Amino acid sequence: MDFVAGPYKPLPLSVDRSETPPPEFDLQPFTGVELIVSGLPLSSLTAAAEHLNAVVEDLRRKGAEIPLLQILSPATVQPLDFVYVSLSGPLRESPRPDLLAKVMQDLKEGLCINWKAAPGRVDKSRQAYLPGR
């Protein structure tokens, strides 16, 4: 089954913004072009990515419309329980956080999924934002 992206659907924004950096923080780096999926097996350097690929394929077989995804593990020396997920193929050319939000919903069960806040191998989702004096 081929995936059809459809028109862009803006994401709803929360009113209290408790899950985001403070309102005065520059939100430009937080574009929502990648996800971090954690809670995956870490028995080898590739176990997390292989497991998530299997989960995605199983969901597709059950009829879920999931776009082509690029699933990458940042593990190079030690196994990690998380991977980075982004759109693949022609959808990678322009950011579509609405499609990744749908992927988040499809994968939600049993996994921890967050927006990846920075490019590269740095996981900035574990940062603390402290108010200035």
C-alpha cells in the first residue's frame, strides 16, 4: 500500500505550554523534523533500530498508513535503547511535523516518543530550562 501524505495539517498548540521551552525562548530550532523513540531493546548496536523497523512493518501489515521512515541509531560503541526517526524519500525534502505527529500516535503503545530538539547526535530533549534571575 502506497502512503499518500495529503495536505499539511497545522499542529494544535497547547495554551499553558508546559511541555515546551519558555515562551521567550527562540523556538526556531524546534522544528519537529525528527523524533526520538526510546524504550527499545539494547542487546546490540542495531537492536533498537531493528526492533522499531519490525514494529513499523507489523503496523503496516495491519493496515496503518505510515510513510517511509528513516530509523537511525546513534550507537557506535555501546548499545542504546533509542533511535532517531525522520521521514524518508520525497517527504524528507520539506518538514512535515503533522505526518510525524501521526507516526507518534501510531507507535505510542509501549514506547516513549518525543520530538528531537536538535540536529546531529546530541539529544537535547533532556535539558532543563531555568528561569533567569
